[in-house]
Amino acid sequence: MGCFRSRDERFNWMSFSELQKQDVIRLCAQRKRRRQYAIFNARKLQQQQLQASINTQLDFDASDDNDVLSDVSDFKLD
């Protein structure tokens, strides 16, 4: 999927010093990790949405005013 270098980094690679090249490689590793994390979060969100659409009973974020379990007004301890 690419080397994660910017256009300037690719074009100027041959003129960079060894220290600059190492810095670019470090930046590329950070960019790769950020991309992997974004993909992971997107897949996680997609899976949660799929599970919620399959079984709406497990969708705890959905507000349901007709929920019988939330009405405990007539509950008494003897």
C-alpha cells in the first residue's frame, strides 16, 4: 500500500543525509501505525453496527421508553 513517504520525501530522498533518512523512516513507521489504528477502529465500529442491526435487543445505546424493566415504581420489599 505504499511506503508512507510524502511526495517531497520521495523526490528528495537521494539528497537526504543518513540522519534525515532515519527521521523519515521513523515518521513512516508512525504513519503506518496511525493508518492501522484507523482501520482497526473503522472495522470495530462496522462490526458493532452490524451486531446492533442483527439483534436490536443488544443495542444498549438505543433509547426505548417502553422498556418494562426500567419501570420499578410498583416494586415493594416485604
